[in-house]
Amino acid sequence: MSSPSPSDLAFPEAEARRVVSGALDEDLGGPDGVDVTTTATIPATQQTRAAVVAREAGVVAGVGVIALTLDEVARRLGAEPVSVSLAVADGDRVERGDVVAELSGSTRVTLVAERTLLNVLCRLSGIATHTRRWADVLEGSGATVLDTRKTTPGLRALEKFAVRAGGGSNKRMGLHDVAMIKDNHKLAAGSLAAAYAAVREQFPQVPVQVEVTTTQEALESVEAGARFLLCDNMSTDLLRATVDAVRATGEEVEIEATGGLTLEVASDYAATGVDYLSVGGLTHSSPILDLALDLRT
């Protein structure tokens, strides 16, 4: 599958800068906005030490957002940058009370940046924590947990990064990089084979994935040329039979279980022999990881 691997933790800095800039505009009332409370109560020259601290156990993702946000606020305020010393890396587990990062510099910059950096960091760490639960359950099974396109608009690159930090993998980044033939495409094109042939003709270099709901449909897809199957909402018995039938063709086909999967049944589905379990909930239903910023002096 031509997707980023779980070990590819390159932080999407350009996307993060865009998100942070927009979030600060939202918080401050625009690019030239002001934090009225901090401006009124904190002298421009005041310095402080602070720490980003875990309020609960989990997996951290997006630590690059801390310095990035502080730097952007310092630029807007015309202040010196706040120094950041990271105590953990993306993908690290933390316990309640663990320090994620230590900060030193302008109190104004620190307080203006606080909510924006925490909003992003808590969101990404929540996704990484949720993903890690799936990765732990699947460890040793040969199956990998995948995300989907069910992401927060505008945050896809960051949220998919968080999935990788949690030990999962990315399925596709959008509609442009992988063709996914689903029921509506088959109906509109006239048949599964017709839909597959149309994609191959117009976009010969793009990977094609086909959603199937029966063993017969899976075999038809393989015969048409598909080498990645999404087995949608199958029982474990039907899925196992489908995997066995597809493997018996001798073709190298990647197989994914998708639809209604939960942690409670993850091991059962992995035991069918699939390569992947696709879980939209990694990005659309993960609670945040509770992190806070505490001033030290």
C-alpha cells in the first residue's frame, strides 16, 4: 500500500503553521488582534518559566506545535522567542504528572500561545493515544490499524500524523492519491469490472482499492485486476472464508476489514488473516489527551 508507514514521523510543519496561524487569528480576533487580559495584567518585560504537563496517561503527538506556536506569537507581539526544551518525543507514552516540555521566556508570549498550542497538542495526542490502544491489541497478529478520510476539515495532515505516532498507518490522504471503488461507483459505471477498467484507463499509475461485501465480489475484483480489497461489514466467518478464497488465487492481494470494528473484536478480525483493520473512529471520535500548561514562577 503506497501510504506513509507507521515509522514515518516527519512532522507536517507547513500544515501545522497554517493551522496555528488560523487558530491564533480566531483567538485574538485577527492577525493584529490582542489578548486583552494578558496585555492588561502582564508587563511586556516579564519573564517566566512554565511546563506543559500531562494530566493523564497517554501517547503524545504533535510536540512540534509547542515551539511553532510560541514563535508565531512572539513574532506577532514583537517579543523575543520563548525557549522550549522537549522532555518527550512524538509517539512516547506519558503518565499523569509527566513533563512534556519546559518553557522559558516572555510571560505574555507564553500565555497568549497557551490555548492554541494546547488545543492542537491535546487533539493530536488524543488520536495517538486511541491509535496506540488498537496497535497494542493487534501487536503480533500481522494486521495493522488504518485510518480513513473521516478527519477534521483542515487538520487531515496533522491528524494522520498523530495516527502514525500512535503506531497506526495512513490509508490514503485524499481523493487524489488512491482510487477507491465503492458501491455507488459500481452502480454508476454499470459494474465492478467497468468501474475498475475506467480507473485503470484514465489513471494508470494510481493505486486502486475495491470495496466488497461478499466472497464472490472479492474474487470478481481480483479477476478484474484489483490488488487491494476492502471487506466491508463482514462477519468474521465470512471474512475468513473470503481471505482464504482470495489467497487461494495465488495473487498478492492486500485485504482490509472495515465497517463497525471495535477494540473488543479487533483480535477476532485480525485472526481471519487480513492485513489491515480500518477504523474511522481514530480521527473522528478520539477524545483529547488532557495536557496543561503550568507557570513555574
